[in-house]
Amino acid sequence: MTAVLAKWPIAQVAAQTVVVPVDEGDPGAVSAAVRFGVGGVILFGNDATTNLKSQLATLRAETLPHRALLVMADEEGGGIQRLQSIVSNMPWPRQMARTMTTKQVFDLTHRVGSAMSRYGVNVDLAPVLDVDGRDVYPSESDPDGYRSFGGVTTVVSNYGVAYLAGLMRGGVIPVVKHFPGLGGASGNTDYGPAHTLPWKTLEKEAIPPFKAAIGFGVPAVMVSNASVPGLTSLPASISYAVTTRVLRKQLGFKGLVITDSLSAGALSEIGYSVDQASVAAVEAGADMVLYGLLATPGNDVGQAQSIRNALVAAVGSGHLTRAQLDAAAAHVLEAEQVDVCRS
């Protein structure tokens, strides 16, 4: 596949690594970004309309030939359900682990995944595999709380695999997060810099659920924005040590690597623009970059274009190799099983 991608215009390769945010009430508002080749769209909001399927079909018709368009949503359960109005309601993961068997969780996420797939949403940014025993709502001080299946590693592993397996059976790509584990983190990286527990602790307590997911065949992993004492002082999303050395080489993950939002305070407060963080993330080994919803769809499209241009410029300056960029785009296309051989 990379041999074919090497023949593409570099701007189109770079665009495949970008995910543009949009309000789920009007996905067509970012059609300009889809036309220039972004690889993904992420839906925001909490009130998806029943005509979402037709809206997404119209948007997909704008996609360049033989290119991917991953349509993503955060459908975790509890208070984080973008599509709750059109798919089955789910309890918080914490409640799932307390009140349901793993088979029941599989059945639930199979139904949810099937419904998402029918509407044209093919990626769920879930499940959360962070091991976090704090029994609280997610907040500025704790990004997990009820989003985690609990504070016991084996419980998180078992329920996490059941959750992702159900989504896959339903035709949706699950994205396990937030690698290498936010349980016990010092704070929520959306609001500013935060660090995880020490790396030696993570290796024993936080990494096993991700190992279990990778062993099952999970197709995608999201990397967090927290630094990891003993491993990296950088946010994990832009750290070669996290993405390439640990996730790719040590754990042998060969699928799609997605960043957490690169417009988060954890990056902006240490001086990274979204463009700079995007380049750093792909240099570190990420395949797709996310950022948060901006003031208007025009701003969202403009930011996507700016990231694309920054990646092209990074290749031109030698900070990023064309081979790295091609490999990232290849993972995006492979995740959606796009055949580029005829492109």
C-alpha cells in the first residue's frame, strides 16, 4: 500500500491523517474538508437527529476516490454518549462492571455497534481501558471516574475486551483509550498538563488491559496527553517513547494509532499549537490527529487544512519523512479496508 501512496500528491496523503470535528446536527458543514481528503470526521453534540444516516451518506459522497472517511463518535456510556438519542442507551462503564456480566456487555455493545453502523458511524472512541478505582464523575481532577470499569486490572481487561468485541461484531471500529493509562492521573489533560502514575506502576497495573485488547485484535488505540514519569516528560501523544517504543515495538501493535485532542490544555499550556502538536505526534508514530470543535465550521475546516499544510511543510523541511507520512496514511486506509491499488 505504501508504494501506491508514494505516488499520491503529498497533500492528499497528509490530509488522510487529519480528523475534522463537526456538530452531529450538520455533518455537511465540513464537506470542504472531506473534499480535500481528510481521513476522518468526529461528531460532537448530544442530540443526533434521525436523518443522520442520509446526512453522512451525502458527506461520504464527497470523499475522494479510494480514500478513507472514518466517522467517529464518543459512545462510551453514562454521561458520554453522543448518539444516545438514536442508539441504545448504555450505563456508565463502572455500572456495567458492577451490574452486568461480560456477555451482557458484549450483547449491549453489539446492539450499539450495529445501530451506529446503520447510521453510518463506523468508529467508536471507546472503550476506556484506564484502571481507575475512584468512584466519582469525570471531572477536572479525574478524567476517568465512572468512565473506567474499575480499579482492578483484571476486571478492566475482561470488561474492556467484551465491550470492544461487541462493537467489532456490530461492524464498528473500537478505539481503546487512553494509552498508556490515565487511572490515578494527577488531573484532566483537557484543562492543562497532567501526569500519570509512574511508568513502573503502569507496566504492572495499567498496561495489561491494553495488552489484552491488542491480543484480541483491537484495530485502534488512542494515546493520551499525559506525561509518564519514568518514561517521558512529554505528553504521551507526542512522545516517541510511548507511541513507537512501547506501543509499536514492545507491545507489537500494528493497527491505527489516534491521538487524544491536540487542542487540549496539556499541549497548549506548554507552547504547542495544534499544528505543531500534530507534526510532533506523527513524528512520534501516530497515524491520525484529533482536535476539538472550534467556534464555526469554517474554523474547523481551516484548522484541518492548516494541519495538512504543516505536515507537508514538515516533510519538505526534513523534520518528517515522506515514508513516515505514507505509513500513517496506510494505517488509516487499512482500518477502513480501503483498496487503493486502483487509485
